[in-house]
Amino acid sequence: METLQPLRHPPRSEEELMRQASRLAGYSLSELATLAGLPIPGDLKRDKGWIGVLLELWLGASAGSKPEQDFAAIGVELKTIPVDKLGRPLETTFVCVAPLTGNTGVVWETSHVRHKLHRVLWVPVEGERRIPLGERRVGTPLLWSPSAQEEEQLRRDWEELMDLIVLGRVEKITARHGEVLQLRPKAANSRALTEAVGAHGEAILTLPRGFYLKKPFTAALLARHFLL
DNA sequence: ACCTGATCATCG
DNA sequence: CGATGATCAGGT
């Protein structure tokens, strides 16, 4: 009697989402891919989003590109996160693209970063490269919202970074800026360009950027979960 | 060993 | 191009 199967519709509640996500814990990616009829790439070099797509499929998120949350009806965003054997993140977490123009008057309260991170379902997945992709296993899911302290850290970093963008200093920003949130390139390659504000208020072309959560931030929120 | 900057696939 | 999904990999 095989009852494990992908959700055929978007989850109608956080409870339904968590019930399904919890059932996936312990399964390998090859098991989930086979049951879902999804081919397994040899590695992630040319399929960097494959694990995310696989989990979207299993959890009933409409895969592909939408500017919405993954589970818009219940206001939840899905993030798969590669972790080592101790559950610590191996990568930073992409949040959203940074707007480089038209930012006069923007505020944290209505920002894309705050909206995206309001409610997140974290699904840890074994990510060490020595483990063959298909043998990597899915971990225990965590439904998270920023604590007051976490939101304050995020807001401070966002405001600092947005100030630099508005003031035409985007090209002075490095990944070292920000305590928990960083700004880094987010593009197909280094030749992709987008419009931004220059040092003298003029329009310039620069690399598209994205907001990412630094590893210590996600490590802390995952650790809190596993220790409780 | 780790982090920052660079990169890969797909879709509308 | 820019949004979605992220990881790669060389330099420090």
C-alpha cells in the first residue's frame, strides 16, 4: 500500500503543508524523484534549482516563475536549504532581487524582503558534494517567521543597503555589508546588466543584485529548531 | 576551509 | 530582461 505521493493541489492550510513536508523527512532525493517521475541529474552544476523544483512538486507549489509566494493562498514561502551532517547551512539563501531604481520613498514595511520572509517553510536537504545527489536525504521541515529581534536585524541591513543603492553607491557595496542580509550579484553571468543610479544621480548599467541571508543567520534559526 | 563574486536553467 | 529555482568555484 503506497500512500506517499505529491500533493496534487496547493495546501489549504499550514497544517496540511506541514503534514506533507513532515512525511518527506528521511526520504532520499532519488526516492522522491522516482515517485514523482522526475529525472535525476548527475549533479547540480547545470541544474542548480533542481532540488527546489522537486520539493515544490511534492508540496503542491505551482513550480516555475511567479512573483508570488510559493503558497500564496496561505502566505508561505518555500526555501530548500543545503546543510552539512550537523544541520548547518552550506550556502547563503537567496531572498529576492534588489530594486536598483525607483526607490525614492521605499520603506522596510512594504519591502519585498520583508514580505518574502514573513513566513517561510525551511526544508533542509543534505548538501555535501561527496554525497551523490540521489542519495541525499530530506530533513525535518521548519515553519518560521522572524522574531522581533531577527526582523530588526533584517530591517537595519535592508535600510543600510537601500540607502547605498539610492545614493548611487551600489557598485561600492560588497557581500561584507550587512550583519545578516547581504547584497550580491544575481545574474546569468557578468555580462548581464541592468539600470541603476550612479554616483552623480545619473543612470548607469550594473550587474543585477539580489538580497541573500548570510549563513550564520540561517544557521541560528535552524539550530534553535533542532535544539528545542 | 570558507566566502564572495560568478554562474546555470527555464519561462513569459 | 528579470523573475523563478539556487550552487559553483577560485581567491583569500
